[in-house]
Amino acid sequence: MSVETVARTSRSRSWWGWGWADAQPDEEECLALGALVPGTLPRPLPVPEVADLRIGRPAAEVPRSLAHRVTYDPLPRAAHAMGKAFRDVMRALRGRPGRIPDLVAHPRCDQDVSDLLEWAGEQRVAVIPYGGGSSVVGGVEYRGEAHRAVLSLDLTAMDRVLEIDTDSRAARVQAGVLGPALEDRLRPHGLTLRHFPQSFEFSTLGGWLATRAGGHYATGRTHIDDFTQSLRVVTPAGTSASWRLPASGAGPSPDRLFLGSEGTLGVITEAWMRLQERPRHKASAAVSFTDFHDALRAVRALAQSDLAPANCRLLDSGEAALSGATRDGCAVLVLGLESSTAPVDDRLGQALELARAHGGRADAEPADRGAPADDAVGAWRSAFLRMPYLRDGLARMGAVTETFETATTWDRLPALIDAVRTEVGAAAREATGHPAIVNCRLTHVYPDGAAPYFTVIAGGRPGDEVAVWDDLKAVAGDVLHRHRATITHHHAVGRDHRPQYDLQRPDPFAQALRAVKQTLDPGGILNPGVLIDS
Amino acid sequence: MSVETVARTSRSRSWWGWGWADAQPDEEECLALGALVPGTLPRPLPVPEVADLRIGRPAAEVPRSLAHRVTYDPLPRAAHAMGKAFRDVMRALRGRPGRIPDLVAHPRCDQDVSDLLEWAGEQRVAVIPYGGGSSVVGGVEYRGEAHRAVLSLDLTAMDRVLEIDTDSRAARVQAGVLGPALEDRLRPHGLTLRHFPQSFEFSTLGGWLATRAGGHYATGRTHIDDFTQSLRVVTPAGTSASWRLPASGAGPSPDRLFLGSEGTLGVITEAWMRLQERPRHKASAAVSFTDFHDALRAVRALAQSDLAPANCRLLDSGEAALSGATRDGCAVLVLGLESSTAPVDDRLGQALELARAHGGRADAEPADRGAPADDAVGAWRSAFLRMPYLRDGLARMGAVTETFETATTWDRLPALIDAVRTEVGAAAREATGHPAIVNCRLTHVYPDGAAPYFTVIAGGRPGDEVAVWDDLKAVAGDVLHRHRATITHHHAVGRDHRPQYDLQRPDPFAQALRAVKQTLDPGGILNPGVLIDS
């Protein structure tokens, strides 16, 4: 996996945009990107400087006993003000970021977390748990007035692998570890968490757990939920530590209450995670389809077989063109099989046979290999990891980019995809006066449904980009809601998805969640505004 | 599967013991069973009669508008007084059953359930949701004083399959359907829920959901949790209906709060369930091991491979002898592979190779076949389904039988199994003055651990059987707790596992659960005493 092997050096993170500062598109690349979208700016917006922000004095200071865990410096405060949604990046570019936190804390142990929560409770300070800061749903930003100050609780100093149980293939890991560091520490044992979200380099285990992250793999166990053996969560009402169990039928699962709680019920500080042997056999191939609906049927057949492809990513023709997989107007299915036990060529052969039976054309005979192919599959993988940087380059050209994802059952999927294309496309055109790009890919497939991922790119209203984005987000959310497709499959709810989440969630469950919040966070200090109101 | 093909006729259910009245062991069989256990009675206890119980007048009656859904007759009231634990059967045999409910209701729709809950709330009547009544943990019995009367809410009149979505392989099913009826309704569509707990014939979908039941299959998706697409739950605070979704990352899972709630938070009335194609290819084989610990290592290797055996049940020598699989003192691994897509002989061959590498001896070459083999595998399957009846025959001979199960990680498993054998065996001997049978099998295996299932049979204290059982249960629970093994993998908590469940559950989660209970069931009428105190 190329995501595993990116060199980790002393490069510095962009405070305003995705990832590494030196990987951001330069002016030339921005101009080239802008040329692809009608109505963009003649020149890129300048990269913003923290010094240009008016960052006030902090409205609260911790006592001396906690001072060594806290910083009030402008740069970390600015970098912790928002996540990495288009909305966040654009506000930074336009010099109008969200509320800058008053202080950033880097706890090193549970006691630090607990002490900080206690202080925050006494002082009516909002606490925003922060992992890699890659939220694209307003999950790490304070919006409100009810708190005296805002503390960004950055967990990345808690990044150790504390124990490895090779018999049970599990590890006890601190929540603040970033993806690459975690894999580095597991590799010498021949083990892997095998959880590779697109944000892998810039997100943490704790963030994955708090947001029920989806991994890179298309079928089978891919959500972080399934890899969780036990959780340790520091809440204002005490620390919750579940037992390490491969399975249990003892009451509702304690872990499932905290998985997806997005920092509103407690701070996940540690987890025992289920690991896997590193796959030794891999094979991949790309399959083209003239008709996208044929491709959907092929993917359904694959998801309902027991072939269990590790990758089964369907790109529509626009997505295939954008990523360089193909420009011939076809949809492309990127298929990959992996095993730690036995060669997978037979299984790939069977998968290709199934795809052909639904009108697919496999480009070449597959070969068992450890490295990605230098072809459509490889092209797509590189583009996948580069995508968020390109989004920032487009943002500097005044183009609005929104990516959103969902999941629904197979019976509803074709109509949903058609409706998103039509309605969001029309809304973008209306908002900007220009035709927009609306692409779709399937990222995860299940026997009973699939998770489509949409990319919308629209130019033409420079200066109003955030308003256009808000409009598109509202239209998209409305389409999903009318089609009973979840407001999020793996991006989380945060603040941006609240309206649709509130409609989707059954009312008695909302009542229950509010009661839990009131019990575990009676002061209402934890990530206020996310999921539920205090 | 023989469990699927049992004829469903007008046979009548035993009110006091397991299953069909006419399948209970006769006097001769009881005597033969008694001869296997030292210290049993010279003659079987008589089958108890409802007429011999002193069943009082009901302490509450429903208004006329609900009368057509309710019965006050002694037989159904007696039959709904308890589940089917040894403790329950023995109390019935000794003429000292638990509290007889005042009335039994058979709602036909959500409105009925809602109306009955409303009436019960007004009248301070305890409501015990009841599916097949197969609980072995005191899950369907009222113990307490705080309520004016007790209503057993029998869901079995809500037993329809309401919709089938063949595209997404899912069905909307009412919660009161028993296992065989559900499979009968799915079979014409080529589909199956493929969930076959030992209680399959006598338990309902709603019961499986409320108790997080484990299916027959050893690996992969076997828990009912994984087959649940959405739930409909009637609570005193309103009806919770989640969306049909193949997956979602929108907050903590609403369904996971109700899965395992054991009737304490609401009444599950309906669910969309994920289905599968019926397997077309099956192959099975038995493997013998001289050393049980070798067998454990073999099973771990299988669980950590990607061979995904449908059956991977390890019987220790005592269990193998009891079930007739073998009497040569060896442990036996019952292996089965299934697929709806392709022949499984290769995979079985690879599984046998792995087993041999750990000291196993495969009895014969496997063959792909649709029916169970007429050998160790078949013998074990028949014994498996007959087991609860034999337990009742033994009970009539005054022998105490306790079966309990748990799950733990591989690193802790060998020590746990040894400790249960030693400590529970010693406790049984001390309690009865006779050596006890303590057998173990693994019912489910996971990459990170396994679920051992223990059978304890002890004779020698006729008349005190319930007290002996209570002692053994306490000792067993204590061993599990000290080894950090869950108090239940798939039997649920009910009332009998409360002491250990209270210790196992993280305290902040207990606080959260109490808050949810208070919110959804403010009158504290739903299954009081189970999981949490009101």
C-alpha cells in the first residue's frame, strides 16, 4: 500500500489546508486545475498567513499544575480552529476562519485528560477532542456562545502501542497515534490493523473510533467498529473501560455506545484493536463497463458472492476520467483480492467471470503481485491520495468542491444516484451559473447495499464560495433524506450534518442519547453542538 | 440442516420442560440417563401437572378494549411463568415454580403492544416480553414485589414476513416468528436467515434480537447483530424505527442500543433482516486430537486463516463421548464448510491440512455433500438438538445440569478452561459428594478468541437440586469474572447473570444505561430486574 510507505520526515503540516504544506499545489498547478472548471479566478488566492488573523488573548488559562500540557501560541491555536472540509479551507483562504480556540492541550495520560475535563467543567470551558484534525463535517470546531472559552484537546501526544498480544492478534494502542506510526509499530510483528481511510496519514485511531471510520477495503470487516476489542474512555462522570472480548452477549454493547459518539460523551484514550496478518498474496484488475447500471449489477453480484474482494471500487465515467483511470467514457471497476493464506488468482478469475457476465470487459489478465499495477488501478490509487490536495488547489482558484457519501440498500441505489446527479447538478448550476462536475464512485459494497461517494466541483461565484457550498450541502442532504439514505457512511455527523441526522435518528433513540449525554457530561462541555444539544 | 426440517404439526409444547411434550424422555430413558450419573434418584420424578399448582385469581384485568388479546387461563399462565433453565425445569418438577403471571397477552400489531404498555404503566403492572420462552437465564420470569401484577407479553401472534427485497436480500419480519416458520417463508425465495441457535425450533426472531443470540455457525457473521438491517421497537416513550441501511456512520448505532436490551428498554416488534442465498455446496469432516491443547492451537490457526469454516466446533473428550462422536478419549473437531457460490472441497482440504499440522487426525477424506454425514459429525448434530430433552430427563432423576458459555481471547483461553474444569468440578463434588461431569466444547471461534461452552452434570443431593445449581452458578460466574471472560457469549444476562454482569459492565456505561431506562421506561414496567434496576 502506497499509503503505508509515505516517508515521515520533519515536513510541516499545513495550518489551513490538507496534509503537508509542501505537498500543496503550487501556483502553476492551481492555474491548471482552475482551467478545468468554468468560472474560476484568473489567479489563485494567496496562501493565508496566521499573522494576518486577529487572534485575541485567551479567555481562560489553566492553573499552574496543568500549564506544562497547554499552549496559547497563535499558530497551534489557528491550526486547531477547524477541520479540513472545503468550508474550512475556504474560510481560512478568505481570512474568516471559525472560532479560534483559546488554548490547545496535549495530554500525555488519562489523568491529564481527566484533570483537563475537571478544570473545563469548573470553568465552563468547551472541550473539543482533536485527533488528526481531518474532520470534513465541522467536527472539531466550536460554534456557539454558551461557553467561557474553548479548549482544543489534541490527543496526538498519546501515541504509543502499549501491548501486543500475538496469540490473539490484538494490540493495546493509545488513541492519539496517527495511521502511519501505528502501522510502523505493528509491522515488525507481521501484523497490521489494515485500516486505511483516505485520511490515513493525517488521522488518528481515536478519531477513527469516535467517528466510526470506514477503511479502504470494500467488503467484509472494514469499519473500525469491527476491529474494536475494547475501549477506554475518560468521561466527566468517570473512566469507562470495557473488557477485551472477542464477542459478548452481555447486554447492549458498551463499546457501540462510544463508537460514533464523536467526542460528545467522553474522550477515547485507548483501545485494544484486532489485528490481522499482513496479506502475502494480492491480485488486482480493472474492468470497464459501457453502461453504469450494468456495472452496478456486477458489483451487486460480487458483493453477494463469497469472493470477498478487498477492493471493489466502481468509478463512474466522470470519476474514472478525473482520476486518470480511463478517458473513454466507460465506468471502471477496480477489483483487488488479498489473502494472508493462499494465492488469490483463482478468486480474481471468478470475480472477473462474474463481472463479464454483467457486461464488463477486463483489460488484461490479472497477475498475483504485491505492488499496485502500473495501470488503471495504480492511476486511481495515486489520484485517490492526491485528491484532497487538488481540492485545496481548486479552492485557491475559487472553485467549490464538495464530497459527500452515503449508503443505501441495492433496491434504492440506482434511483438515489440518479437523483443526486440530477438535483445536485441543477442546484450547482443555479447557484453558480455554470455546469458543475458531479461524479460518483462506490467505495464500499455490502450484500444488502452499497456506499456511493459523490464529488461535486463548481466554479463561478468567487467570493461566495462558502455560501454556494452551504447551498449544495443542503440540497444534497435533502436528496439523501428523501431517499432514506444515511447522511453519512463514514464521514461522521459533526455539525454540518446535524439537520439531516436529527431527522434520520429515531426519536426514542434521540431521547436516550440526550439522557446519556446529561449523565456522562452533565456540564455539557464535550464537543457542544455535535450530534445532540446539551 | 436437520434443524430446518423438523415437521411442524399440532404437537403440543411442554409447559414445564423443553420443547415438545411428546419428545420428552419416557420413564425408561430417564432411568437409563440416571444410571450415567452417580447419586441420582431410583425413579424419575413425575411429570408435573398444572392442576397441582395453586394458581390464584389474576391481580389485574385489562379493560374491555384489550380483552380480546388477553388470557387468564391457568395453563398459559403456568407455561409463561419461567424460561427453560435447569433451575426453571426443576422448580416446576418440584411443584415450586416462579411467580405465575396474572395474565398473558398476545398482541397482533404495534398498536396492541403500545396499548398494553400504556395500560400496564397506568396500573403499575410489570410487563415481561416473551418470545419462545427458551431463556436459560431467568429472562422471562418476574422476581420482585414492586408491581401490582405481572403481564407476560407473548409476541408469537406477530409472526409474519411482511416484505422480501430480493435485490438487497433482506426481509421485513415480525418479531414473534419462530425459527422454523421463518425459514419456511424464506425458502421459496431461495433465501435463508441462516441463523440456527440450538433453541431454533422454540425461539423467536425478537428473542434472538433482544438477547444478541449467536447462531450455529462458528466463524464470520453468526451473531444476530450482524444480520440486523433495522429495528422497530415499541417503548413507553414512543416507537423507535431505524432506517434500512447496509451500514451507517451517523452517530452511535441506534440498533445496537436495543440489541441485547432483553426487553428492558422496549418491545422489538419488527426488523429488516439481512438474508443469504441458501448454501449449495457443503463438505464436512471430523478431526481427532489426542491432546486438547493441540486441538486449541489447531482451532486458533483455522480461526486466523481466511478459510472461514461454517462449523469449527471442538469437543473435548468428555463432550465427544457424551454426544457419541467418539469414545476413544480423543478431542474431536467437527469441521464444516459451506458456499452458495463454489465447491468447498479445496477449502476443506486446506483446513484439514492446517489441523494435521497441529497434530490432528482426519478420519476420512471429505466429500462435497448437501446432507450431514452419517458419522461423528452427524452423531454430534443429532445429540446437539436432543441435548435439552436429555437435560430434562436427567432433571427428573434428580441430577443437576448446568450449561454455561463465555468468550475470551486466545491468550487467556487455556487457563480459563483449566480453571473451570478444576474449580467447578471441585465445587460440584463438594456440593453433592459425588464426582461431576464437566465437559467443554468451543462453539464459536474468532481471530482473537473463542467461545467455550461448558456442561456440568452432578447428582447426589435430591431435593436440593436448585440450591446445588445456584451454588455451581455462583462458582462458575466467579471463575469467569476472575479470568475476565464474559458472563455470557450468547445466553444473555437475564436475572441469573446479574451479579457478574454488574461487575463486568463499565460503571459509566451502567450510569448511561440507567439513564436510558429512566427515559424510555419511566414507569419501570419493562422486564424489571433484568440488566439494570429501575
